[in-house]
Amino acid sequence: MLHSTLSSSFHSTTLPHSPSLSLPSFSSSHHQFLPLSHFSFHSQPFHLYNINGNTHLPLRPKALKVNCSTSEPLKVMISGAPASGKGTQCELIVQKFGLVHISTGDLLRAEVAAGTEIGSKAKEFMNAGRLVPDEIVTNMVSARLAREDVKQRGWLLDGYPRSLAQAESLEKMQIRPDLYIVLDVPDEILIDRCVGRRLDPVEGKIYHLKFFPPETEEIKARLITRPDDTEEKVKSRLQIYKQNAEAVSSAYSNITNKIDGSHSKEVVFKEIETLLSQLQQQKVKIIKSGEKPMLDTKKGQASLSQDQWRGIPTRLNNIPHSREIRKYFYNDVLQATQRAIIDGKTRLKVDINIPELNPEMDVYRIGTLMELVRALALSFADDGKRVKVCVQGSMGEGALAGMPLQLAGTRKILEFMDWGDYGAKGNFISIGSIGAAEVDEQDDMYILVAPQNAVGNCIIDDLRAMTNAAEHRPVILINPRLKDLPASSGIMQTMGRDKRLQYAASFESCYFFRLLYYAGTQYPIMGAIRMSYPYCYELYKRVDEPSGKEKYVILSSFPHRPSIDETNDAFEGKSSNETKKALGIWGFLSGIL
């Protein structure tokens, strides 16, 4: 028999098999200092605290992965060891593409010379013989990138970042390149280039005894060797560069292109020119088409971010979920939510049903829900948004006073959670309740934790008042349960029900994930339904492999959430346009019920 409560945010579905399939119901730091020639940004790793397990989970994976931006103009990073020819290539790139060349060393000297506030602060450290803190360099770079010439012409960031921590700081500031160029030159060539370099103290010009000899004997006679250009010091600098470059390259692996820098400057630049020209053409096509893809510079073509999705994790019935599985879903939800908000959506809901987030299962963990909420809030706070995380308070009066068991203690947990070391909670994130009185002028967005009706009480009125007061600001519901529940006299099920359901349906789903089980069981998993904004709903079947492993195979995709019949048809292998004709009294009753 088929049954479905279509009015709720979640519904149960039974597939007419023997045994049948069902969709279960859902109730809903210190400063880092470097020598003056190696400036860095101050960064603090964010941690998620697993309330269920005393395990700290990094908000972002330790191996930072940055995908390129897709808005004009070009944004390029270039890296190379000492004597790799990076300075020469920067000059050629600027001449050809008109990008603004940004070097932290040049910036610092310019700020000091101009007597700016940043320059004055930096000068104090320099005069005292101390190293310039990361915060000063961060402000200096962000101020330079905010200028109109950079916005119009694009930028070329030279030799920065030099460490993974600096790359994380740039990502925090939403500073993302389209392309990360690495000039790859063998050590023996680099050493030869450095050891053979000579400085003209009169003109300040650099020569090389082999590759770029001086024009006259007079100039040759006055050339000197720079202190850093001895073989011992060059080898030491190369070792330091390699250690840092490897970590930074891992962060930008998706957009890294290594160029053989052992050739002549003309040959090297020809390869760089080809890359940047192709990238420029791709960006123009993307903007004209109106898509929001990520560019794959290695393939030389644009691909939608959905193509980067790694597929549904396996072993989801293993409890507790591994840290990797939890982080996977946090990130999956975050990306979908960000895309929806970028597109201007303001009334959103997230429906995610995995065992640890299903209150109908005895393995439900409130800590996993709190970690998901925190991951979302901290990410938007990183972008400078002021986020209010809201949990409904006690509803009703007298004997009917109370709140859903699923939310008991949630407010306290949120108050005492670890929100990071940089003061996010209080500065960018606040904790509140659901209602119009909680909407403050300084709030940029609201995340509501599992809002739901309780027996005898309805959250809809408070929720509607809050969204009305929030106006155009985004309101995100995490695992809402807004279907009607009975009151003492049944009034809640009749009076104003159509308007309540209409309001609940006004929230657009930006993420949906649900596991499918045999009817009446929670094992084994038969499949899953997933939707990540702005893509279609996808129906998957779980398949056991001979090796003992499992995988999820897509059966069908839908522009809307698949109905019971559509789900049944896909598992039975029927085409979407094939009509099922129920026979006999049981088919008649099934259709009615």
C-alpha cells in the first residue's frame, strides 16, 4: 500500500515490492613571523568540536583545495624558486595582459615611503629590528586589491603565498586566482644561474657571466657577487622554497600549471601566454552563457561544479559516522547553500537525512546537527556576514508548555560550543530564538535549527513573523518539520491549515538528501535521493560489489522531487513515460489511499 503525507517537509514512501522500499520519516594564535622577504598572512585554523566524541574537526580540510574564480578580469599567481626567471615572466605578463603586478615586498616599501597608516605601523617594527606581523601585510594586500585599477585590469600576485597558512589566509579573504603558475627548473640550473649572477653597484643592474655578460670590460671589472648568491646559501634557499612550495601547490592543485622554466624566456612566456589567452576566452564564454562553472585549466575547458562532486559516501549505516563522512556532508550542504544565496534566494531549507541526523533512529546525534549548523555559520561569517543562529524556545502555557524533545538543550549546546579562536561568536555570530523580536538591523542572515511544530503548539506564526521582519535577508531552515500536528481539540488540523501549508511550501529546497530503506526497516540501505542547488534531483541505487565494497549507481534524474510512483518506476526499471495500471480491488484501494 502506498502512503504519503505530501503536505509536510518530509514524507514516508513505501515502494510496492515484497519486501518494499520506504523513505523514512524525518522529525524534524599566535602571529606567524617570517623574514622581511617572506611576508605571510596571519591565519588561525577553525575547529569543529564533536560534542558526541571529544574530537576536533577542522572546518576546512587540512589539504586546502581552491578552485578558480570565474569573473573577469584575470587573476593570476606565479611561483618559482630563486633564479627561476619569475621576475622576467612577470614583466612580460604585465606587458601582454595589462595585469597589475603585486609583490608584497614592493607594497611594503611603497606604503612606508608614502607614510600611510599601514606603512607607519610596519616602519615601527622595522626600526625596532622586529619582523612585520601578518595582520599588517594582510591589510596591505587587501587594500591594494580593493583599488579600482586592480578591479578593472586584474592582478598578478608575485611569489605569494609562500606557505599553506598564507594560502588559507587568502582563501579566508576570498582572494582566489584563476591560475596558479609554477616555474619548474632543475636545481643544477638554478644553482648555476645564481652562482653566475653579478651585481653592478653603480647602475644596480644584474648580469650573468654566462647567460647575460656585461657589455664592456669596465662594467665587468666593477661587478660584485651578492652575499646570497654563494652555492651554499643558494642550496639552503632552495630547500626552504621546496618545503613551502609543495604545501602551497597542494592547496591550488586544481588550478596549478607547471611550466618548464629551463628554456629561454621567450619559450617560457609563449607557454604562459597560451594558458592565459585560453583562460581569458573561457571566462568570456562563461559570462555570456550566464553559467556559474569552475574552470579546469588543466583540461582547457569549463566544467560545472557539479562535475567535481565525488559521489555518495559508502557505509552510511556504520555508526558513528566517520569524520570524513560528516565533513563531506557539511561541505556538500554548504556549497549548495552558498550557490542559492549567490543567486539571490532568501527563503531556503536544507533537508538532510543520514542516520546521525534522523531523530527517528536511535543513533541520532544532536552534536552532528550542531556541527552542521556551525560549519554553515562560520563559513558565512568568514565572508563578513553577521549570522544569527536561532532555536525555538518553549511554546504553549501551563500543561502544554514545552518544546520538541529533539531540540531540548540545543540552545545551551550552541552557547558553549567552540566557535574558533578569532572571536566569531559575539562579533559575527549570535544565538537567538525564533520570532520577530529576534530580528536586529545588523543581522545579515538567519540560520534556524530544526524548526518544528509540537503537539498542541504551532511554530508557523512565530516563523512567519520572523521572516516578514527579516524582509530581503536570507533565512535558512535546517531540517524543518512543519507539518501539522494534532491539538487537544483537533483545531490545529483544520483552522488555517491551507495557509500554514502554503507558507511552509514557500521555502525553496537548496539541499536534499535522503536514504531509502526496505519498508519497516532501517537496514539495508537500498538507495538515496540527492539534490544540490541548482541541479536536478537524482535517484541512486546502492549496489554491492563482489569485492565486498559498495557503490551508488544513478537510476534517474528529475527536475522536481520524485514522487512515490516515479521512485517505484525507476527501481523497477520502467521508463518515465510508462503508465502503471493498477488491477483489482487492491490496486483501486492503493490508488485511493
